[in-house]
Amino acid sequence: MNENMKDRLQSILDEAMQSIQQSDALDKLNDVRVSFLGKKGKLTSVLKGMKDVAAEERPIVGQMVNDARQTIEQHLEETKKRLEKAIRERQMEEETIDVTLPARRASVGHRHPNTIALEEMERIFIGMGYEVVEGPEIEYDLYNFEKLNIPANHPAKDEQDTFYINKDIVLRTQTSPVQARVMEQGKLPIRMISPGRVFRSDEVDATHSPSFHQIEGLVVDKNITFADLKGTLEQFAKELFGPETKTKFRPHHFPFTEPSAEVDVSCFKCGGKGCRFCKGSGWIEILGCGMVHPHVFEMCGIDPEVYTGFAFGVGLERIALLKYEIDDMRLLYENDDRFLKQF
């Protein structure tokens, strides 16, 4: 029995060596591995026939099968390494890189239109002695409404306009809470702007979004008048839209300022003559402003008999839309590279 098994194993081994030697590709070599060592391979079938071998001969036959398996595996591994080396050398010859060819141009991004407009406005106000202050986007109702003279029954507190987390915490609807936080610190005088993202329950369309950006300013000092407010905003408009720009103040109402006004600038497209851009009026509305309400001062711990001040707020997206003549606010958020590359 040993001689018959030995002859059979030698026959399988010779056949395997010949098949391995004839393999000139990795996939063919793998076929040889499966053919001899796989679950249905020729060497595996010998192991399955061990039940017919006499018990005293099984250790001897088993050792012979293992020796044959190790020999086949060794030759398979050596041939595999030789084939892989040949493949790499062939690739090195065929895939030579011409280092004299120009490299692919790197796609470098640039600032978003909102960022460009924000940095320009920050530059203008920093040049006038203002500091830039930021605050939390998740804000207490106390700072977002109460300290800004917006009582509990005010329409602005309606849940249709404001995102409430609970009755005391909201997503801020303006950046004015930052001003209230700075005022209550009592470090006077104050000259600041507070840019940042704000949230309101608006439907998305060409001019509205539930998330947008505002830049609000505050000045608090002794003997501040409405004339200081007008002079500041007039200089801001000239710096932003051009030296020929004129400003117009229209009476308005804001709970946290008294008196309050809306500010228009002369159309920088037609110079105030009237065109499609300004809808024929010659003026474009850009922001709201006013003198800080005395009650706001009192709630923030500032004596309104000693200090006065003014505040203003402008939508960053509105400035970007006007400055770059964009007619749909949604374009700023769609991240379309074809649009953004224009800036």
C-alpha cells in the first residue's frame, strides 16, 4: 500500500511541478494552486482517501502527503515572486514618467463672495476705530429679546419667526445679543461690530433663507448724537459703494432704538437717475439703524442720563447681492463652482 501511495503522490508532485513551470501568469499559477491544493484538488483527494488506509500506515502516508504539499506550496510561492518581479520590471519600462512634461495645475480655492464682502466691511469699520466681537449662535431669550426691549408679547417672539430650543433658549435671530452682552460688562466707551450667522423661520426663495448673516454695530459714549450716526453710515456707504454715494434716512421703528431709521444709498449703477437695478427710484435700501433706546441701556446697567449711543444692522448677503449684482440669494449657498469662480 505504501508503494502504491508513494507512486501516486510522486505522480501528482511531478504533474504539479510541470504545471507550475509552464505557468507564465499569476492567474494561471492560481489555477494550478486550486487544481492541486483546493478543496477538490488532486492532493486533497488523497487525504480524503485516508479512511481506506490501514490504521498503522496512516501516519506514514500522512507525512508523505504533507511533504508533497509543502513542496508544491514552496514552488508556487517562488514562481509567484518571480512572476511579480517580472511584472514590476515590465511596468517600470512601459510606464516611464516624462518629468519634462508640465504638471497638472492644482485647483486652488478662493474666498466666498460673502467672505469678500464681510472682510471689506470689517476693514472699513476697523479703520474707524471699531473692534470685531463675536458671540454664541445659540442664545438665551433674555439676550435675544428681553434686553433689546422686545417683551414677551412682541410679534418678533412668535414661534413662526424664531427657532426655539425651549422657552428660554433660541437660535439667535440677530447679532444684537452680542451688543447686549458687551454693554452689560460696563467697559465704556464701546465701538464695536458683531458679524455672524443668524436664524429665522423663513421659506427659501431668491431673497430669503432660514440661515443668513448679519453685521450689527454699536457705539456707546458720552454726547453721541444722531449726527454721529449719520456721519458714520455716510462714510461707510462711500467706502463700500464709491465716493459719489449719497445716503438718505427714512423714519422707521425698531424696539431697541429710538428714534429709528432705514437707510438708503444712491444707486451705484445709475448714480441716482433711476434704472432697472434700483427699480427706477434712484435709491437702494441697505440697513436699519437708530439711537439706542434708554430702556435698553437701563437693562444692561448703563445710565442713559450720562451715556448715549447708536446701533445699526446690515445683512451681509444683501450687501454681497448688491455689490456683485447677484439676483438670487440661493446662488451663494449652492456651491456651484461655475458661479463661485466668477469672484
